Amino acid sequence: MYEVKRLSINYKTLEEFQKFREFGLEELSMKEDLEANIVENDSDSPFYGIYDGDRLVARMSLYKIDGKYDRYFQPPQDYFELWKLEVLPEYRGKDLGTALVEHAKSFGMPIKTNSRCRADQFWLKMGLTPVKYNFIRDRGENPYVWLPENVQMQE
């Protein structure tokens, strides 16, 4: 069983992220995010990962979005934007992505993500649903959401 851990913002984590860049799509790299947070000295890391021994093998970023920017949920509220979920190729098929998504759900807040790399079936399997596309709100994104109890989509 693998455990999801909040990742520290430090140069060791940066080195781990650089290993992902070799395997994943460039747009999924969190290197720039991490470097920005190191400079800002952000102690509340949005990065989560799963280790196999001392090797980071799966990761995601989970950004808390202030409710004043909520254009998805009713009632409007704080929610998480899940980004850059990636599992190293040799670890795929072992439910590590599922473990990361379940960890995000465990906070009990609505979640929004964007389906990339033909991942629609994964998000559906995780219980997220596609939103009806709104040209102004979604600006070319392909949003999927997860709704905890007592939360609905905005009309």
C-alpha cells in the first residue's frame, strides 16, 4: 500500500521533479511551480506525492482557490484545482493516480481539474464529471469536477 505525502518545497523535491520531466510531457512538469514557491518561501506546499522507498513515483499539485473566484460550484466556495497528476511509466496500472485523487477528495472540498492527454476515462472512473462547456468561463479548458455532499454546479 502506498501513502500520499505532502511534499516539502526544497531542492531535493526539485531534483525529484526533474526526473519526471524526462518521462512526462513538458506541460506536466512542476519544476517552474516549485522554483516559484522556493523563491516565495511558501511553507504551505500544494504538492503531493507517493514514494516507493526514497523515489518519488507519482505526484500532483492541489491548489486551493478562494471562493470569491468560484464560477463552478453552488453555493460559491473555496475549492481545489487539481493539476499535473503524473505517475512514472513503470508505476502505471498500480492505482497510484487513484490514491492521489482519493487523497484530494478526502479534504471534502469540491475539486476541479482539466482533462489532458486523453485522460477523460480516468477522470470518469474517479467519479469526476465533465462540466457543460462555457466559452467565457472555461477559455479552452476541458473541466471535470467532483462534488462533495451538499454542493451542486452553478447554473
